[in-house]
Amino acid sequence: MALEIVSRHGCFGGTVTYYRHASSATGTLMRFSAFVPANVQNAPLLWFLSGLTCTEDNFTVKGGAYRQAAALGLVIVAPDTSPRGADVPDDPAYDFGQGAGFYINATQAPWATHFQMERYIAQELPQVVAAELPVDMRRQGLFGHSMGGHGALTLALKYPQQFTSISAFAPIAAPTQVPWGRKAFTSYLGSDEAAWQDHDACVLMRRSGDRRAMPAILLDQGADDPFLHEQLRPELFEAACAAVGQGLILRRQAGYDHGYFFVSTFIDDHLRHHAAILGGQS
Amino acid sequence: MALEIVSRHGCFGGTVTYYRHASSATGTLMRFSAFVPANVQNAPLLWFLSGLTCTEDNFTVKGGAYRQAAALGLVIVAPDTSPRGADVPDDPAYDFGQGAGFYINATQAPWATHFQMERYIAQELPQVVAAELPVDMRRQGLFGHSMGGHGALTLALKYPQQFTSISAFAPIAAPTQVPWGRKAFTSYLGSDEAAWQDHDACVLMRRSGDRRAMPAILLDQGADDPFLHEQLRPELFEAACAAVGQGLILRRQAGYDHGYFFVSTFIDDHLRHHAAILGGQS
């Protein structure tokens, strides 16, 4: 688990660092990026999970997050979306295999050997980050985009003691009901749909009991997103939140599609949302 | 010269559009991006010229410019850095050929046929843009990064009636005296160095006469830029400006390297610099 610095760059007074380390969860070298503002100690830690086809680099260079993160004193860690390498199984499609780990632990061969992204993100990587970065692990927030929005919503619901603030951009909000999720879950988890239910944000939300005391979730969705109706289905997550009293700020943004121009337009709102819940640096 | 929209994306209330058109200057299809804020008419037009290896996409997705451009009402156009295509000569090195047009008109075979980037940027593309976008062509600013910083400084000095406000990030400020420039000019312009002088910002500045009445040029340079001493040489441009009374705000930024994390950190300052000279939208 020795951590190697791939590169470090000055950015808004702080630094962006790309790291690489051998992961015991995935059995591969994994990469992530970290933005650390200048002069922070015990800073809130915000995790960003990326979408299909992305690496740790996409959000880091396209998200436009670090100006506001510097102002708010937030550390942001952006992991890769799957194990990678010549020894790792893959699929020619963009929506499955490498670049498409779905933030779950695969149970089916040949995927189960390396595709242990839930364990990596929720358990192993936090230990790596806590040992390396000036963060307060009692104040962790989680957000993500598309497949990473699915990851953010589900991991926040699975690990409520760990992640306090939650938001998402255009998440795959009901993966058991849409083609992207059904394809991935069939191969990673097997064809028994009962095993899928633990990894669907709508199911997890409905199971979670009265959530009136929980901080509201912020969800931005482009109204012109070509994946909205077939793959994302935020209205199902909206209904699940309503059923258990979970506060949800669902904003349907007219004129926006699925890409990083959309994400970057609203990123400052998300950072302020998390900072308001997690508090500033202490 | 018919203009084709490749894609359009909502961004900070306005739009980012990628365009493609057949260029008579280069004899190829050329691409550029344009950010247009919401509800602007006769807006100031700011040109961003990118560096070695870049396309029209790099600044567009990594520059972090559009939040502030939207606030200031600036249109920003980012062209590609060279002609491209299977029929266009190329070189295996990253610093010459496709992706490395140097914003000059090549005079030597086989480059002269397509590598007419000065004509493309200063003459053809402005006509295309004026016909398509809600801009005031009397208010044009020019900035760029690295090779594109060289392009911005030299084209602004060659076409002073066209470009009113000037800035640069880590420009190749004295190309006739550094390896990147000498290599490119030898092949594009021939081995007679007399022909190179018209394309060196330091030479052009010293030739330009008393510039005390001109707006100051803003130049940001990372102090940790690995190319600083061998390829960029801002101190030579600083001396040239001093020799003719040109105002220059040269900021040596400690802790910053040559990449877009550096550019994005200071982009807002550059946009405000241009807006202050060009005025807001009318």
C-alpha cells in the first residue's frame, strides 16, 4: 500500500497530486488525484466518483472545482473508476469492464478477482488517504457524476457513518431498472436480481427508514441529457426519497446535457452544499 | 467556408459550440470552439491560442474560463493549433508539424501548402466568426499559452488595429533564440534567420516604436515551469518591452508549472484584464 506520487502541480494556491499505489482490494495498481488547498489541517474530505469511461483524470482537469474548493478549504479526492491492466478482464463496450466498475464488489468470474471497487473506495482508499493527506476523517462528503453519481448515492447509503454530505450530477439513480445497470449487474453479480437490490440507490433509500433528520441531498440533472429517460431516471430516486422523508434538492437544469460543461457549471453549488454540512477547515 | 456545428453544450448559462469548416487558408477542415454567454450582442471577442500538441479542445475543457467569461459577457474563440489530416505533412516529434503550427505562414516545402496559420487566425477565421457569433469586431483581445502565447504576442504586434488587449501564459517569448522556435522556423521558414525575425515577439516589440500609450500586456509565468529557462525566456520580452516603453505586468508565479492547472488558476485575472480594456458587452 506504499503510495507513489506520479506528479504534483500548483493549483489555486494549493496542489493537485496524482498518486499510484498497489491496492489489496483490486489486486492492481490504482490511481487517484487529490486537491489540497494551501495551509489546511484537518480539512473536510470530499470524494468525487467519476462516470463511465473516465479515469481519475477527467474530473481533475475538467471539473473546474478547485477554485471554489480552495476558497472553502476542502480536500477533494478523485479515484479511478475501475481496476485496469493487461491482466484485468475487460469488455470492448464502453459501459462495462475497465472504466466501468460501478462501485460494487463483483461476485462472478472472471470479474470478482479484481472488480472490488466498493471495498476499494469505502474501506481501503480512505485508509490510504487518511495516512497521507491533512484531512479530518470525521467529516467526509461524497459526490459523483453518472455512474459515479450511482456510486455516491449507494455508498453514502451503505456507509452512513462515513459519508455525511451527499450530492450527485446526473446519477444512474435506479440501476436495476435501466440498461447500463442491468448489463453491469448481470455480469458482476449474476443473473439473480435479488443480489442487485443492495446496489440500487432507490432500493437502499426505501429500505433506510425515516430520514427526516438527514441532511438534504443535492442532485443536478440536465434536462437535455440524452441519457435522462432511459438510463438515469431521477424521478424514481425522487419518489424513493419522498417515501422515507429524505430531503432532496433535485434541480432539472434546462439547456444542459450529460458532460463536464454541465458539471462545471454547477460544481460551485455542490462544493458549497458539502461545505455547509461538513463545516470549513478546523 | 460553410460552417458546421459539431456539437453544442450548455455552459454557465451560455453555450460552448465546436465548429468545423473548410479553410481556404490551410486547405483543410479546421475546428474551433466558441463560448458565447447568454443574451449577449456585440460582445467583446477574445481569442485563445493553444500550445504544442493541443487541439481546440484543450483550453475549452481545461481552461476553467467560462464562469468568469459569462460574468463579464466575453465571447471566447479557441482555434486548433495547426492544419491536420492524412494529406497534411507531419513530423513524429511533438514540437513540430501537426499540433505545432506556430501561428505563422510557412514558406518552405512541404509545409507551405497547408501551414498558413497566421493567415487563418488573423484573416480568415475572424470573417467566419464575425458572420456567426454576436461579437463586436472592433473589440478583439488575444491571449494564449506557450506556443499560443508566442502566437498571441506576435499576432497582436503584427495586427495592432485588430487586437487591442493582450495577455499570455508562459509564452515562447523569443522563438528565434530557443530550440522550439529555431527548429520550427528552420523548417517552416528556411535556414535564413533574417526571415525569422518577423515572427519573434521580442524583435517585433523592439521594432514597434514608442508604445507608452498602449495598454499594458499581462504575462503570467510559472516559476517552476520546466521550460522556463531553455524555451520560454520571458526576461527577453521584458527587456524588449522596457526598451520601447511598453507596459508589461510580468508575474512570476512561485509553485506553478507549465500546465493547465497553472493556466486555470490565473485565468480569471486574464479575463478581467481583457474586459477592462475591451469594455463589457454593449
